[in-house]
Amino acid sequence: MAENPRLICAASDLQDGGRGVRFEAQWGGQPTPAFVIRFKGRVYGYLNRCGHIPVELDFQPGEFFDDSRLYLVCATHGALYAPESGACLGGRCERRGLLPLEVIERDGGIYVKE
């Protein structure tokens, strides 16, 4: 992890259970699609990659939550994930969860540690 986290967005850009913010993270030395969301007051970050096959979760950019706003959903396969852990909850993710990223909220910003 880098000593100086990289700014992703303003903290006010994330509403609880609302649209996420997409960005590129370094994963395995390669730029990889990723996203951050806010759920129950906390911020979480994940690679934007379904556990079933590596397609991006959001069909509409930033739309990661299902209609209930309680679960993250893969728009392609309907797989459901827990927002607070990325764990597979059902569908075609076959018990493979999302890959988490270390994100922090401080001084009005959301940062990723890479």
C-alpha cells in the first residue's frame, strides 16, 4: 500500500445506498475498474468485477445497488453481494465475493490505498 492514499472523490459524492463512484485502481500492476459506495454510513471499495466472470457490475455507470438499496447486484448475471463485505449472497457468483480495496474517508474526501 502506498503511504499517500489517492483521492477518489469528495465524501459528499456518496449518498447512503446511492450511486457509487467508479475509478481505476492498480491491481496486479494493471489499471483495473473499481468503485466506492456508501452503506450504513461507511465507505467500501471493490474491484468492479463480478465473482462469476470478470464483467463490470454496473450496467448504468455508478448503479451498483439493487432496487431495495440493500445489496450490490451484477446487472449482467443478477448475482447479489453484501455491501459491507463483498460476500456472495446468491445468484451466479457461486460463493465468490467481490475483491475489496482499502478505502478511507477523511477531511471531506474518499481515498484509496494502493
